[in-house]
Amino acid sequence: MKKSVSKSGAMLAKAEKFMKRGNYLFAQKEFAKVYKNNKDSVIAAKIEHCRQEAAKLKAKDLVKRARKYLKKNKKLAACRCFEEAYAITGEKWLAERIGELTEAAAGNDVESAARQHEAKGDYSKAAKLYEQSYNLNSETGRSLLKQRQAACLVKSEQYEQAIECYDLILEGMNAPTLESAYNYGFALSHQGRHFRCLKIWGLIVSGEKAFLKQKETVARLLEADIYKLLLLSDAHLQENVVGMPLKGEDAKTPDDKAKSLHNYPHDLAAAYEASCYLQSDFGFKGLDQLKTYCQWRLIESLWVEEQYETIADLIFNPNVSNRSAALLETWGPTILANLARLSYKCAQTSGRQLTELALYWFTALYHPTTWRLFSNPDFNNDEFEKKTEVRLKLISMADAIWSHAGRNHAGNGSQSSDEAKSFWDIEKQLIADIDSLVNGRKKMVHLVCTPRFAIHFGVADQVLELIRSANDSQGVRYFKNREHYLESGSYYSAVGKSLYYLKAQAYKKALDNLPENSQNEFEKYGILKVRYTYGLYCLETGAEPPGRYFDSGPALFAIAPHYETELVKKAEEANELDQMTLYEEALNGIYTQALKEKSEPLVQIQKVLSLVMSRRALEMFNKDMMNNKTLSITLKKALKLNPQNEFARGLLEETKADLEILEMEKALNRFKMHKACKIAVESDYPKVTEAFFEYMEYGLKGIHESSHDTSQKLLILNETYDWCAWVDDKHPILDEIEILIEEFGGEVPQ
Amino acid sequence: MNPYKILNINSNVTKADIILSVTTAMRARKYSADKIARAQKELLNPISKAAHDFIQFLDIEPFLKAIDLTPPKQTPSRAIERLSLFDEKM
């Protein structure tokens, strides 16, 4: 019995040892042996634990093997391993994996079946099997199955389904194979979608003649389709489904027209794009008309939908071939009204295209083709006046846009808006003048345009000729005066740009944009005006020394005397020293230039120069910036310019007296009494004599306190008496001196 | 403001049509009474009507008339044969 107990204990220890090492299978066996002799519940529990752990290890091993099989693409064997592992653990993920592998295996079978059918030429069946295989397969390579399905669909002439498949492939961002790209395009072409076909075939780089020929054929089909679409659309626009005429003015309401045009812009845009494509990629000729037609129809529909900005992008964008200038060259005045309308609408709705509005609006409103549009059955006999009112109304409507734009741009430093507004104001006046000059003459109606329009479209020289023809030698036959004549012409000349800048108060830009040489009287005038105005600007702001810009003054004043008057007024109002100095410099520049040119004497300028010069000198003298002598010289110069300058004259008199006093005081201080007396005697100014006697009186007052003895004092008094008597022998100071001499016991001079 | 759009009428309408369209526009309530009244006023005045006739309607007929839309005489047959030159080897 003792032996049996010890054997059982050894087995138990052995089992525990196996369990500790994780060798559950052996541990289970050893525990079972012990349990056979000893039915202990603890040992039973240990046996169960070891069994469970051993099963887990087995399952783990099975999963490992399954993965190895998968790596070798042995899906069936792998599936069996997973199944066994699942039987042990019952884990959910294993069940899912088993499901996937079963499906894939099935898919492989289906795929090979599909290939067999395709090889036999049973494309319809093959397509179905490829689809089935695609649905069963969840791994990579599904896209290829879809492409095979689509290829079979094409081969079995099921084009619509094939297109759906290819769309799916492209949606998944999978690049189609060459075969797929070709088949896709082929299917699209068969369904009448030639443009898309060509775009897809554009992915194929191939020089195969058969393919290139086919592409050309499809391109021709596309061209025919575009014509067909446009003709059909045109017919549709003319008669909608209920037979109501809808085209243009005949449409009953704008809403009707909008409805009839629903989706139309999309078709037109596509047709336009396709036309461009055929032209650029296939070199098709004769598509310009087609493109233009598409564009106009598109513009029409966009207009009804109030998409003015989109139209503007089409027309005004310089990157678009049919931009406004080209359109104008092609269509002439016919298009002008539309460009004006469009720029008006854009400016009104979004504040954009203001420059275009300024460019086209007036020219369009004054053009005779537009003038005819202003007719109205209500304008009976007074049609001309009424149509003029319509034009004015349209101008005021556009003026309102400018006011609004000005408010919107106010404070945001939008220089361009201000400039554009300045241009607008100038052009309003100029075009009215040109219209009056043309006076309805048919051969010249194309000249009724704004300067920028004229320059832009190359008719500026003709306008200048027209202006010249309205001129007599003084330029006043039509124009108010010579300045009006030259000013009008200058805007249409090479200096026009500078004058626009000047109007917009961009003085430096105006100066910088002047042409180097003037070719005619208008340019000469423009240059004079810009230089002179820039000089004034410098004068007022101190931007740079203004002198040299005023050389244009005399010539300009000869044409427009009001400039001289204005300058004189400003110069007269100048009261600060700096200001006066600058005005003097400017006026002097003008005066000197006039002398050089030997032109008409500029009397006003001469007078004001004299005045400003003397005022400036006084101001400097008062601020101790000028001495008496310089003051006197300057005043003499001013008086030479204008002898009637009372201000300078009075000042000079005062200055002369002061100068004599100064000289006299100097002599007195040095005891050069003879000289001092001589100055006092010869002076024309009482002020000088008074100063002499004041000096003498001062000397007498101090005689009592002086340190001289009586004889010396008497000597001084006698000499003083003689000097004073020389200057004025009746002056009361002589009595005072006599009293003093008597006081000191002297003998009164006779 | 486009009075023609507000009143949903075209330019070749009589004064009576304009007045009638006001009632319709009021019923439709697409625009405020104030806007409708202003649109009516604009169109009943011959001067401002002529101005709006100029601004509100784009005239593309002259351009379309000048365009020749005759299709090319030779249009290829619509059907094209599928080429096998891009087919992949099975």
C-alpha cells in the first residue's frame, strides 16, 4: 500500500511539471493515470484545464498552417485548416474567413468557366459569368474581371451595359487597359456618344492606320451630330411642344423662353466645346461658323437666365478667342449695342466690367444703328426729340451705376474706379461734340465714338481729321474757342492717355505717358497742358521743383488765357513764405520763357511776379532772413517789373530812409559828424532828419552828467550847435543849446 | 431692375397688356408690390420703355442669320466595325 501511494505521488508531480512547462497533452495523460486510482475532483479539473489548453494550441497551429497555405494560394487546404480550428475554438472571425475562402474558390471556378465561354465566343454567357465571378471575388483583381465583363458585353453588342461597366471602372479610379479604352469608346460611339468616344480614344497612343481611320470617322459623325443638334434646337426654339412660337421677340413671356431653354445651355456649351475639339485635335476646317452659332445661342440662353458674368467671361476674356475686339472687327456696329448692354448689365448686377461700360456705352448710344432702335410708335411727330430723350435717359441710367460704384468703392482706395469715372465724364462730353460735328453724315457715322474706342479700333486719325475740318484758323467755327477745339482733338491723339490720367488727378502718370515728340497741334496742346498742370501740382504739393514745367506757360496761356488768370489768382492768395517762394519761381519761369519766345507780353504774370517778389522779400526781411540792402535790391527789381507796384514802392521808400538812418547812425557813432550832417541835410526823408535831432537831443541830455570840465562842455555845445544849425537852422534844439551855453557861462553863437 | 421680367411680359406689348400683367404679377407674389408698381411705371412711360427695350433684350438674330448651318454633304456611315487589334490574349 505504501508503495502504491508513493508511485501515485510521483506521477502527480510529473503531471504538474508538464503542465508548468505548457506541455498540456502529456500533463493531461499523467493526470489521467493518477485519476484512475484516485477519483479526486481537483485532479479532474486539472485534466479538463489541460485538455482545453491543448485544444487551443492545436487551433493556433491550424491557423498558422492555414496562413502558410494561403501564401501558396492553396485556398482549399487553407480553408480546411480554418474549419478545423473553428471546430475547436468556435471563434467568429474564423467562420468569416472560411466563408470568404469558400466564395473565392467558387469565384475561381466561375472565372475559369467565364474564360472558357469567352474563348468559345459565347460572349453573352461569358459576361454573365464574369459578373458572377466579380461579385464572388472580394480581393484585388476584381477590376480586371469587370473589364473582361465589359469587353464581353461589347463583343455581344450590349453597348449600354458595357458603358455602365466602364463607367464603374473609371469611377474606381482604375486605369483601363488599352483593350478596355478602345472597347469603351467603341460602345460609346455605337450609342451615338461620339464626343465622349473620341475623348476616351484620346487615351490610346497608337499609330495603327485602322484605328486612326476609325477615329476620323467618329469625328465626322460628331460633326454631323452637332449640325443636327443645332438645327433641331433651332426648330425647337421656334416652336415648343404646344406649338407656341418662342423665338426671340415672339416668345410670349420671358418665363416661357426660359423654360424652353432649360438644359439648353448645357447642350450648347457641349456643342461649342466639341466644335473647338474637332477644330484643334482633328484640324477640321469650316467649323468657325458652327462655333460662332453655338456661342451665340449659348449667350442668348445665358442672357435669359441672367448669367451676365458668364457671358462676359465668354466675350470680354482675352483668353477666349472670340473676345470683344475680334467680335467688333467681325461684326462692326451690329454687335456694339450688345456689348454695351452686356457691360451695362454686368456693371449693374456685380459692379464689374465698368471699363467696358465706359468703352462701349456712349459709342453704342450715339451710333445710328442704335438710334434706330430708340423708335417707338408713341413718338409721333417729335421723334427726334423723343429719341434724344431716350438716349439721355440711358445715359442717366448708366450714370446711376457710376454713382453706385463710386459709393461702393469710396474709402477702399480704388483708384481704377475713380479713373474710370473720370474717363466716363470726359467721354460723355466729347462724344456729344463729335456727334454734333458729324451731324448725321452717313459716311462719317462710324466716327461718332469715344477717344478710347477710336484709338482701340483705329479710327482716331479719322476723328482728328473730322475735328480739323470743323475748324477755321482760330478753331472756333464749331468749337467754342481754340482751347475747346484743341482739347477735343488732343483726347483722340497720342496724348489722350496722358490727358485721361490728368483728369483722374494721376499727375505723375500723365507726365510719364507723354509722347517724346508732338506730331500735331493737338499733341502740342496736350503736352503743354500736362506739363503745366504737373507744374501746378508740384507747386501745391512740393513733389519736386516746379520751375521747369512752367516753360509751357506762355504757349498755353496764349491758347487758354484762363490758365493765366487762375495762376495769377492763386499767386495773389499765397501768403506763406515757402508758397510765395515757389510761386515766384514758377512765375519767373513763365516770364523768362515768354521773353525767350518773344511772345505777347504776359502783363498779368509780370504784375503778379512783381507783387509776389516784393511780398516774399518783406516776409524774409521780417524774419531776419534778408538785410535792408538785399530788400532794397529786390524791391527795385520788383518795381522794374511793374512800376505801378505801390506795395513795393512804399516799401522801398521806407527801406531807403531806414538805410540812410543806418548810415547816419554809423557816422555819428564814429564821430564822423560832417558825414552824418551831410546825410541828414541831403536826405529826402524827414524821418532821417528827425533821427539826427533825436540823436543830438540824447547827447544834450547827458551833458550835465558828463565828466568833462566846463570849457570842454562849452566846446561840445558850440560844435553841436553848428552841426544842428547846418541841418536845420530853425530847429528848436538850437534854443535848448543856447540855454545850456548860457548856463555854463558861455557866449551864445550868433 | 428688369420691368419685363417682373411683369413677365415681352417688349411687344400694349399698354393694356402691361396693366393686365400687373394683376397677374401681384397674384404670383414673386415680387413685392412696390417693385411691380415701379416696373409698371417704367413701362407705361414711352421714354423709359424705349430705354428698357434697348437694355433688357439681347439681339442675336443678325448674327444667326449670317451663319450658314448647312451640314457637310458627305457624312460617313453611322456604323463602325470593332477592331480586334487592342484585344488582350486570353
